[in-house]
Amino acid sequence: MSEVARYDVCVIGAGPAGFAAAVRAHDLGKRVLLVERRRVGGAGVEWGALSSKTLWHLSNDYALACRTDRGFRAREIEVRFRDVAATVQAAVSERRELMTRQLACLGEPGPGGGVVHLRYGAARFLSPHAVEIAPEGGGRPERHEAERFVVATGSRPRVPAGIEVDGERVMTSDQIEGLADFPESLVIVGAGVIGCEYATIFGNFGRTRAFLIDRQPRILPFEDDDVAAVVAANFARMGVTVHRESTLGSLRAAGGAVEYVLKGPGAPPGPLRVERALVAVGRVPNVEGLGLEAAGVALAAGGGVAVEGTRTGAPHIYAVGDVTPDLSLVNVAELEGRHAVELMYGLNPPPIHYEALSAIMFLSPEVASVGLNETQARQRGVPYRCGVVSNRLIGRNVAMRQTGGFIKLLAAREGGRLLGLRVVGPQASAAAQGVAFLIEQGATLEAIDHCVHPHPAITEGVQECARLMLGKSVFKPAVFGPELLRVGEG
């Protein structure tokens, strides 16, 4: 084993959380060891956030080019999955190159004394302050010591017991983008965000008969009925079949195809055959082989590193991102990585307000969310009012000729404090961050009413929701009725 190197902080994992933590520690003048097992960027760049969203955007571009109701018609449009995948990989390579270029620069001591040394290999705790790094291709392990640690090893696709993933016929999201061509048919196991996202992608391209297995009566059970209804209607329009109230009895590769059997009240008689299968039933934290017990770090009952905020049971070790049992989002991971470093070095950062974080679901149409929805407010017993405005009344949507969907804003029944937002439609994410900031600040409906919005913009619909609840909307419910304008409460 090579000579021991000592660092102020060792960050295990160079995905979104680990990269952010390492860079923030560099800001503070610390000597940092960043350990990555595979590729810088992790699932935030490849096998996940960036790659799948690039694929989603390309599928939307294709679907838009195929439309014939926009005053023009494109002819002889060709699409090959291999070419689309090459474009996705170009985006991935571009993003990774930016990250590795920065790490190469930070590998030399800066004016403030900070330095980040990147090492590739699998890290394993030998003791509370020492790790061993074993190169993936073999070779002599390295031993390093650090005063503090950040565990940011991310997650991987969950594979249920009884399903054999071969990467060829039966795949996870790690393998689906490596297809040589569009499959003629595809069954997607799991109707959560990941499953619905890939159903949207293949539905947009229109070359694959997609089947979605959903154990619930409707897709997206964590969202409100009206949100799920818009997405489900678009699935039907794209030819995506949803097997509702169905569970998987069996699934296996057989005879150059995939054979599966469903159970439940909504299950069709089987067995059913498709060309390929995508298993998309969530993700599991990467904790195996880390030697956490040697460091005094416990695991949570449901998997992942047990944390309070970002602190583990060992006072000098923090855990952030997907390796902990909370929200699996890139923005959350980056925020937690920076927060952990600031906390360990006494900067006393404000607590992370998870209830004010924004998220996007890349579906058809796009869905942006901030804070509570109606389902969550009712479950928690939070008295609320909501204003709902159809995209048919929003000038930007009319201009884009995309008026399906709506905007829904939630506020406290007394006082009008902002609680949550759902935007269902194109450019939905454009409206999310401003409301996320206002929720964190404890703002009320009046703050949105008095804000000057650009025109035409999606955010004007958010303002109309606020004014609807304040009784001074531009469009009047008495004229347009609940189909286009609605005030509700719970």
C-alpha cells in the first residue's frame, strides 16, 4: 500500500452532491480528497438527470416537428435511435468535460490554499478517519486519512426480486439509452416519475408501442388527481397503454422477446409479449462495500445512511444526496453537499427548507412542483385555498399554440401565506423558482399580485391564480366557469 496522504476532508462520490461539497470545501481553503468510483458527474450527468432530460428534449423536438397544426408541415422526417443517443452522449460529454476541467484546475493549490485531489477507485472505510481506495481495474490500493468526511455515493436503479436484468432484453435506466434502435414494443415496470418519463420519451418518438404497469388506480399517485389526469390523457393520445391496478406476476426474457404476466383487477389476460422491458421502480442508495460500520456510521431502517439533516451518528462524517433516505433530486443533492461542508466548518448555514424546494417532472406536458399540493395539504390537515387557471387563458401558452394543462397555486386559508404551486404545461419550470423563494420567505398572495411579470410569460398565470383567490382576477369565473377558472379549498 502506498504512503498515507492526509486531508482536511475526504468526499466519497463525485456526483452532484460530492462535486458541490468538494468545490465548497476548496472555497474554504481546505485540502480535499475527492474519490469517484466510475465517472465524474454520476447519475446527475449520465444514467439519469442530464442524459434522460436531453433525450426528453429531443423527443419533444421531434414530436413538435411532426405536428401539422402550426401553419407549416415538415416532410420526410427521419429519426434513428442511434443518432439520437449520440446527441445525448455529446451533451453528457460536454457537461462532464466542464466538471473534469474544473477539477484539474483545482488540483493545484489556489490563492486561498484550497486544493482538490481527484482519485478514481472504490473507497472503503478502514477506521473512522482512514479510507482505502481500490482501483477498479486492479492495482495497489491507496490509504488516505482525513479529519472529516462527506459520503455522497448516490444511488442505482432498484431491481425487484424475481426479475433478472440482462441489459439486453430486460433493462434499467442505466442501459435503456444504449439501445441500437427504437424497440417495436416496450413494457415499463413502474408508473412513478422515472417510468412515466420514459413512457413520454418513447411516446413522443412514436416508434414504440409502450405499456406502463401501474399498481395504483391512476398514475402519479403522489400528485393531485387533476395533474395525473392531464398526463394520462396525453399518454392515451400518444398511444401509451397504462395497465392500471396491476402488479407484475412474472417477467422474463424468452425467445428473443420479453414475456410478462400481470395480476390484479385491471390486469389483461396473459402472458403478454413485447420486444423489451424497462424496470423503473425507484432507486436504492449505494452503501455496499463502504465499510460504514468501521467508521461508526449507521444505516436507516429503510436503507441509506441514517442522518439528522446531513449529520450521521459519527460527528465528523456527513452524508448527502441520494445515499440518504430523502428526496432524490440533483438540486437537493447539491444543496446538501454545500450545506454539509459549511456546517462542518462552523459557518452555521440556515437549515434546508425541503418544503420550499422545486422539482420538474419531464412528462407530456412538463409538470413543475413547489411545496404542498392539495393531496398533501389534506393529509397533513393544513387548511388551504387554491386558485386554478387553465393555460387557455395564459397569453404565452396561446402564443405557443400549446394550451393544454393549468396552473394551481395553494395558500393558507387564513392570511394567504403561500403553500405550494403546480404548473402543468410547456415551460412549467419557468414559474417554479420565484414561488419557491416566496414560500421560503413566508410570503403571501399579495406578494405575487404586486410583482410585475414580463409579458407574455408563463408566470402571468401564477399571478392570475393569486388574484383569483384575492377576488380581483383579470378573467372572471362567472364568465368562464370552473373549466377554465376555479377557486377551491380544503
